[in-house]
Amino acid sequence: MSSPAEAHRIAVLQMRSGIDPRANLAVMQQAVRDAAEGGAEILFTPEMSGLLDRDRARASHAISREEDDVVLAGMRHAAREHGIWVTIGSLAIEKVVDDPGKRRWANRAFVIDSDGAVDARYDKLHLFDVELGGDDDWRESSAYDAGEGVEVVDTPVGRLGLSICYDLRFPALYDALGRAGCDVIAIPAAFTAPTGDAHWHVLQRARAIEGSAYVVAAAQCGRHEDGRRTYGHSLVVDPWGDTVLDMGGDDIGIAFADLHPKRIAEVRAKLPSLANRRQLPNSGTA
């Protein structure tokens, strides 16, 4: 971060994305305008901002390669027009594969700078393959490929580490982001209502505490066009684990929060867990 005396204003978009990418893009572009007018340096959007559709056959007609994706192109233009950085929580992107008869997708986050350039990409590492019962059984891996690496990028609000939704449950990723010196960690999501009610707040706070970093978790909320219900409660959590912003479970729109580099320095000096961290010895088990 540039100076320990400065505060950095961010904007967080809570969405109810549907099955039409252009309609979702219009919401996101309005959020870019509102965020810039509100003095934010960067806007954070949720997982699957551009398309949320559990009907894979229908969704396949709206998913394209990165270079052809209408939402990514529109958001790059909006970022450049309004001079603001944007972290797109994720988009469904068609991957280039060797077999032309096989289609595979990536759940991919993007960081766009104020010139409209893509400065970072991150493919979700941990895919949501769970059986919660009823309408909440999911097998993300049936259509999506998992990512293979950790992604960190320098932004106007500090060093930003990227993750997506179900990644939240796997602390090794956040250990790596902590070791990379992240000031801010993005955890955008389309969390289910049952798991959100049980685990969302406590896990977000834990990740902020472990990393001695701010966590920004832009979320999907409410009942969507495809029938699913998501938990909402977009959060900003500070490095001590205090909740700075909670947008509630039902309302869409943007909200603002200030990130204080001084707060990060204070927490790391008071409780230097990152500095005290040790490599675990080999247990000798397979």
C-alpha cells in the first residue's frame, strides 16, 4: 500500500445475476459508474457476475472464450471510461481444449486496471462438488476445470490475493496468500443459503485473521432466475476479524468501505502470526 497514513475507499457490488449476460453487464456497468462517483479506487463484484444458470445446456449458449466474452469486454471499457479498477469475482469462460468436440469451462476471476487492461486472472482452485440434499446438490467439476495456481496482484489498495467461493473452506490457499504478503484478499461468492447461514461469517473472519489482511467478499443474493437461492451478506472484514461491512441477505446494489493500511500494520505488529509461521514437519504419513 502506498502510505500507512492513507485510507483506500473500495466499493462492493451485491448482485442477483440471471441467465442473460447483457442484463447482468448493465447492472455491473452501472455499479462501475456509481463506484467511481462515490470515490472508490476499486470495485469488487461477486462470483459468476456475468451469468448464473444451473441449466448447463442453456448456459452453454451464453458462455464464450475470453476474447469474445461480452461481459469482460464491457467491463474493461467501463473501467477505462470511469478511471477505476475492477475485480470481477468470476465469469464462466470457455477454455481452449485439444478435443474440438469437448467443451470445458473455467470459473475465472479478473482484475482490470483503470486503463481497461487485464492485470490478473485466477481460475477457481476448489470446485463445488457437494450433496446438500434437494435442490442443493452440485457438481461443478462436470463442466468446469479447476485452476492450478495462486494469483496475487498489486493494486491501488495494496497487494490483492484472489480466491473464489468454495476456496474459502481450504486454508492452505490462504496460507499461501498470507506468505505472499497480501494486504487484501478477495473471496467473491454465490454461496448457497444453507451453507451461508452456517459457515459464511465465521470462515470469512477466520481468513482475515489468518492472513492479517482485509477480506472483501462480494456475494450473490436472493432467488435467481434459474431457481437457486444465494446467501448474500457481502462482507468486508478487517485484519483483526472485525466486520467493517455486511450488506445483508436480500438487497442488491453497492456499498462502500475504507481500508486502512495503518490497521494492517498495527495488527501485524501486535500479533505477528505471519512472521511466526513455521513450515510443518513431515509427518511421515502418506
